[in-house]
Amino acid sequence: MLNCIDNSGAAIVECVAVMRKKTRHASIGDRIIVVVQKQRSFGPENAGGSSVGIANKVRRGDIRHAVVVRAKKEVQRKDGSLIRFDDNACVLINKNGDPIGTRLSSIVGSELRDKKWSKILSLAPMHV
Amino acid sequence: MPPTPSNLLAVPLPPPFLLPRSLLRKPLAGCSQKRTFGIKSIEPQPKHNPYNVVSGIKPLLSSQAAAYERRIKSDTLPLRTGALAIKKGMTAIYDVETGKRIPCTVLQLDRNEVVSHKTRKQHGYYAVCVGSGSVNPKNVAKPMLGHFSVQGVSPKRHLQEFRVRGRDGLLPVGEEIRANWFMEGQFVDTRSNCKGKGFAGPMKRWGFHGQDRSHGQSLSHRSHGSLGQGQGGGSRVYPGKKMAGNMGGQRNTVQNLKVLQTDPENGIVVVNGAVSGPKGCVVLIQDALKKPWPQVPDAPKPSEVNAEL
Amino acid sequence: MSQPLASRLSTCCWRSFCAEMRPQRQFHRSMVTLQRGPVQKLDVPSDLPAQLLPQFPERYRPGRNRRDIVVHPSPRSEAETCKDPVGLVENRQLSVLDPTGARARLFDKANPDRAKVGDVLLTTFKSGEPVSGVIMVIKGSGPHTSVLLRNQLTTIGMEMSIKVHSPLVQSMEIAQRTPKRKRRARLYYLRKPEHDVGSVQKVVDQYLRQRAMLTGGKNARQGGTFRSRKGKK
């Protein structure tokens, strides 16, 4: 179960597979396949009128690709430092690797840059 | 026209070391061997040649000499000798440009000297016997003490042979091997005895998966399963079957470790990564087999010194 | 007298008669041993005829060049010169990474003004991005010292363990000292929601503002947020 932090309409998704990895564990920057478990209620945003269509991009039960952007398990960097977040979070992408949502709500790990997810990185408000 | 000796010799023969000795002693033309009588040691009679030596035959492949040739051809013998070091511990160093943290092992060379040589002529192969450390002469056996005395080196705590490819690799006896024998950036192989693990089960020793926690298992959660087939497989356990037993404490080679720092003054060689064994164990360092041989700037050429070997 | 002896001879065998005589013989032998004395080794005479020499063991024959065992002196010992090679390698690393020793002093246990757990630490990387947080743990020693910082960014808790002597770290400053000495060495309880200090961004901003005032606004470039606030003032 991961939080989905973009405005694609999914709030909580469940990981069903990790792509291109022999192990069953994903870390920051890994592409996974998820099932949307909970939709985001876009009450305030609907009132704004800007993202009415966005809320319909994914629905509950959809199977989508996603990229892990935060992980509870610490990730080691090359200078020996570690980074660890308090939750697991991902961003939904389509089959081509472009993000479905247009905005991200919270920080992402900067390991995304090493794994060529700079599009997601540019959407994020902050990265550490 | 009957074959003359000069004609016969013109036929391409295998290299002389592949030919049996009886052939070398007498020319081929001397097939009509002279029979002699009397004391054999004074006038040795030609032995019966067990080989089918005729012109144009392929050289034997199962002889020691052929095996040596193959070894030379396969390029699996280092050009230079190695050194003996003591593992002092592990630390990490930073690459200042990239900020990368590199785990490394600190090894220390102590009074490494060439004690003796093994030569192809005398022993069948080329090797350099290197000694390191020092030992109280009181605790050295007389034959070894005599050996050190003759070679002109101090009694050594550890002695080890390092095979080299040819005569060029024989460093002169008494030559000291310092830490700058290894160059920064080159790759080395290290050999040492790994830590003993005692009597280990098959899961730890061989990575078996063990058996179920439940489903009716009794007293066999970490044991191996079947040892082999029944009637079809010969109804026996094959030699070398992986089972529980003593683990560790054996010679282990770690290949292709990069040399990060050397300090000849203090005998320090810092290599990238881990080296088997506890702190204080003896580690054999030699040029890596699976990398190109290092380019030594002023390679000592001891061949002139040991021309008589 | 001869009568009893004759009767004894007739009744006993010769063996018993010999047994009677034996003590005398033993006494005789011991006398000889006493007179013999220590054995003296003699050198092989040098003017011995050559045909006799093969009767001697080889080591006794004259002309044999017996070499004495010489214990050669050992060369200078590297192990004696350097007793602690690992420490030496680490110290060399430190002298490269931290030439002034300021970073090491910041975490030196003998220093009363050192950084302690609970302090708010502001770290700037060479890439320019600052990372700040409350020190949860100070781990390791020498070049391996690391601090674990905890912070909240966009309401998401984040922990980062930073190697103090990493060449990627530009600077480390204490933004705020802990008001009360912490009674734990490791503040892992900060992970619990009821103890979490939350975001330290305000503390860091205030510190940056103060520092800029002290240094005359030279370091005002440190944070964009600071400059905007200064403008408001």
C-alpha cells in the first residue's frame, strides 16, 4: 500500500509487481505496477474548476504503472549518507513513462534523477 | 637415395624438451645402435625408447613439459612476484572529487624479502620464495636456519612461494619488497584463510533452503532434504555431496581488488573492498590474473643477474 | 672344611656357585668405571693416510668445509615503524577532508561547545541544497562520524544520516541549541507522533536572519526565503 502524491485522482494504491527487478522489493526510482485502491475526493479542487477532468483520469480498481518516490526503507547514497522517509509514496505514470498527474503535493527523493525520472523531479515541489 | 643424417635433421622436430632423452643423446641417424658390454655405469647403454618417435609425429600432450607449455600459453602466471602482508583492519576513504565513499582494507607489509628461487631446471617451475616478518632464531629449526644463512637473509616468520611465468620474474635473492611494489590504481588478487565458522548446517554452508516450519515437519527445519536418487542413481551418495560440516578457515582468493593507496615507508597497502580472514591474518597479494598486467615504470630485469639459472 | 664344600658342590649346581662369586666381579667392574673418567674427543689427525679416510664418517674427514650458521640481521621493520596503520590511513583522510579540524571539533567529545543530540543542525551540501533537522543520533568516530537529522518537509517526516566528513558537505552549523540537556543518547522517540518536533524550518530561517545581521548581510544569499523576509522588514 502506497500513498499516491500526484493529482491523477488516486489516493492510495497497492503494489502488485516490481518491474525489472529480480527481488520483490522496490525502492526509490523503481517502476512498479499498482492497483488503485482509493480515489481522491477532489472537493475543493472541483470547486476551483481547474481539475475536474483530472479527477477522472484513474478510477478505483485501475491497474497502472507507477514510480516509487519515497520509501520508509533507507536508501544509501554514494557518500555513505542515508535517507529515509516516514511513508511510502509513488507517482502514477502511463506506459511511456510520463506522469499522469500534473502536480505533485510533497517531496520526492532525489534518487529519481539518477534513474532518469527528471520529469517527475521537475513537477515536485522539493526533493532531498 | 638413402636418407643422410642431415636430411633427417631437416625434418621439423618437436622442441627438444619434448623429445625423450635417449634421442637427444644420440643423433637420429644412429639407429644402428652400438651394443656395448661391460660396466653399465661407465658406458651407459641406450635405453629402449618407449615412444614411437618418427619424423612428422605430433608431440605428446600428456607430458609434464607439454603441460608447462600450455600453462605458459594460457597466460595464467603473473609476471612479477607477490608479497606477504598482514591484514590490519577495514576503514573507508573518500574520493574527494566525486564524494564517493569507498570501503577498503588496510594491509601491512613487514620486512618482505626474497628468500630463494624455484627454477624450471631444478624444480620444474619458476617461483619466488618470499619471507616476511621476523622470528627468534632460537625457535627456528636448524635446517631452515641454515637455509636462511646461505641465502643471506634474516630468519623469516612466514614463507610463501609466488609462481612467476619465467626467469624474468625472479627477483634477486635478498631483495626487499616494499609496499610500492604495487602501484596505485592497479588490480591485485588477495589470498588468505577466511574466518572459521565451525560445524555449520547445510543452510549456512551451502545456502540450502531448509524445510518448512510447519506442515508436519518434525525436528528437520534446517536440515537438508534427500541425498540423491535411489536405484536409478546408483543407490549411493555421490562423492562431494553438499552436506553439513566444517565451514570456513580455508584459503580464499578475492580477485581484482584495486590498490587505492601505498606507503612504502610504513608498508601500507590499501585495497578496495574486503579481504578474507580476521585481523592479523597473513594475506598473499599478487597482480590480478584477470586484468591486464600492470605497467611497471622501471621494471627490474633480474634476468641478467640470474643468467646461469 | 673341605668336607662341607665338597658336599655343597655335589648337592648344588654350578650356577649357584657362580652366583656366589658374582658380587666380587661387580665390585671389580665399578672400580674400572671409576678410573675411566670423562671421554675426550680427539681431532682426526691431519697426517692420516688417504686410504684410511673412508673409514671415518664424512663430517670428520679433514678438508670438509663446514659452514657456520650466520643469523643475518633483519631489515628495518615497517610494522615497528607504524603500529596502527588503520589509524594512520584515517588520519590522512581527515587531514585531506578536514584540514582545519573545525568539523572534527564540532563533534569532539572533549569540546563543551560541541553539537549534541537535540540541537538543530543546518547542513549545506556542495551542490547548494541545505538539509536541516534535529540531531537524533551522533554515531561513529574519526572519519566515520555521522549524524542522523530529522525534519518534516511538506508535512512528510524525513530522516537523513550524513557523514560529517563527507567531501560533499559544504558546511555544518548549529542553528539552535537544545534548551534542556537531553537525557538520552539516541532520540529515537522523536519518531513517535506525540514527540515529533515537526518542521525546523522556522528555527533555521531565524538563525539565517540573525547570522546575516551579524555578518552584515554578506551571507544573505544562503536562502531565498531570508531575502524576501528582509525586504518585508
